[in-house]
Amino acid sequence: MTHKHHDHESQGAPATRSGRRRRFARATLAATTVVGLGITGAGVAQAGQASAAKGAPTCAVSGLKASFGKGLAGGMNHQGVVLKLKNTSAHTCLLRGYPGLGLENAAHRVLPSTTHWGDTWYAKSPAKSTLTLGTGKSVEAVISWTHANTGTSDAVHAAYLEVTPPAATSHKTLEFPQWVDHGDLRVTALAYRIPVND
């Protein structure tokens, strides 16, 4: 009996160790699977967010608010301002590139002007990139011009600034009582934030 019991323990001990190894392997596999699923889940979530952002529409003019931020001044008749575009719609949208600009007089008649895209007196232009604007979020660009007022040939006396968001065919209008030499405006690409030298 003892012998049989001993034989049973002798044969059972390896079986028990083997069982433990199988249970440990299953537990390890389960834990690995959970961790793997967690990582995969996070990856899927991130991919889903990226996909949702990529699938978002271009910001409509009607869903944007244009405004001026910080005013910029400097020597040699330079002047500038930070332009802000805020998403006021109920959904995420995208913007990429440069805003279009134009000048109007007090009667909202279009004045001759030229917009130059790139660096300005106050800021280096960031590279064009696709910007994701959640509801209430803003992007900005930096505008600059020179103003010698009536002392400059072909100086344009504006009352309003037309701001056309990228890929749009209509514009926002902001009060802009400024003299602009030759109607020349410079503007950077849009970005979430642009460091300025003032």
C-alpha cells in the first residue's frame, strides 16, 4: 500500500509539475494575450483617431471665425498682425496651406493688392502641413506689410481685409484701416502657433 502510494506519488509528482507548467504556460499565454490585445487596442484606437482626422472635411468658411491677435510693429515702416482662424463648427475639420488675402475700401470695393506666401518680416513661414481643428480650436498665420502712407507711390488705403481660408472660394472680412505700400501683403502658412520677432 505504501509502495503503491509511493509509486503513485512518484508518478504523480512529475504529472503535478507538468500540470503546473501547463497552467503557468496557459497563464503566461493569457497574460501575453491580454497585454497584446491592450497594445493592439491602443494601436487600433490611435489608428482610428488618425483615420477619423484624415477623413475629416476641409474647414468650411461658414464654420470658421477670423480675428486678429497680436499686433506687430517695427522699424523701416514695417507693420504686421497675427491672423487667427477658429473652428466654430460642431465637428473636426482640416486646414492646410496659406490663407488668401485681399484689400477693400470703406465701401467694400476691392482694391489692387498682391499677396506673397512665405516668410514675413516678423516670422519664418512653417512648412505646409495638414492641421486638425477640433471644435473651438484655432490656427494662426503672420501677416506683414510696409506703410509709408501717402508718401509712397501706389500706396493703398484699406478699410477691410479679406481672408480666404485655404481651399475656399469665399472669404471672411475684418476691419483693417491701414495704409499698405503698393498693396503688397506677406503671409506665412497656417500653423498651430508661430513664433514672432517683434
